[in-house]
Amino acid sequence: MAAKIYVCDNCGFLFTRTGECDQCPDCGKKMVRDASPEEKEEFAKRQKEYNC
């Protein structure tokens, strides 16, 4: 199963998980959804910037 990029609608945290995710690992709220194409681009940019 491939990793997916998620975003929290409460705190804006962008993160990846393998499989489904319903809770933000940063703030703990259950306001998580799949990232939009623009948010996925932002996530990739941040990873490249921080060499992750």
C-alpha cells in the first residue's frame, strides 16, 4: 500500500501515512482529509527544502 498525503483542517498539518488516517498526529483532531493537488505540491516542496 502506498503512502498518502493528508492535511488537517484544524491546524493545517501536512503529513503522510500508509493506509487510512482519521486523526491528526499533531493536534489530535479528527478533521483529516486527503490533500489537494496544491497541498501535495507544498508537501513535496517542504520535503525537498528540508532534505527529508
